[in-house]
Amino acid sequence: MIFPQNVSQLEAMLQSPWFLAALVWSMVVKGIALWQASQLRQKIWFVALFVVNTFGILELIYLLFVAKAIVEVKWVQEEGTRPKPKKERK
């Protein structure tokens, strides 16, 4: 049961610009991280990102370090962009 004092506290919190900014930030970063984890077929990361709420901290770690490294490795493998050996001069 919700008591009247809790409702007023909830209304005050929802009107705070800091709370709304943190809420929007968390939702955007979480959405991007979940999409990236699903595209890379990483089920464990997807579940961890979905369940744990860290206001974007875990999501940023995933996006900046884990997913970025995997995407770079896959891109190099698909494109075959290895440095070519230099030609020998005669």
C-alpha cells in the first residue's frame, strides 16, 4: 500500500531534472548495449546487462571495451585487411 508521504516524495523525485536526465541516460545506454550484445549473439552479456542496473556504468564498459574489441576482430577477419608484405627491390 502506498502512503501519502511516499507519493509526495515520488512526485518530487520525478520532477527533478537530475533524476530525469539519469533515467534517460540509463535507458539510452542500456538500449544500445543490449542491441549490440544481441547482434554479437552474446547471451550472457545480454542477460547481465538486462538484469543489472548500474545507471549505464556496466553498459559503457561493455560498449567501450568488450563489444568494440569483438567488432574490430570480426571486421579484420571479414575484410582480410592484414598488412601486405613489402615488395623486394631488385
